[in-house]
Amino acid sequence: MIYLGYGSLNESQAWSDSRWQRDVTGERYYQTRQSFFFKVSYRHQF
């Protein structure tokens, strides 16, 4: 199968010590990246 799509990456971030901290357990998620993606997968059965 071949997949082609467009998506975004949402990460949990918080402002601390004058910079953004990633992977912080919080209630809000922020969109950090957007891009096209291409994925190829296969399933081989014996």
C-alpha cells in the first residue's frame, strides 16, 4: 500500500525559564509542524 498525505504534528509544550519546554504534561497541545508525508507498507504472508 502507498499513502500520500498532509498532516501536522501536535506537541505538549509549556513556557518555562524563558524558553519552550517539550514533552511537558499539560492540557494544551500546540501545532509545531506541518508537512506532506509519503509512506509505503507491505504485508508478506508465508
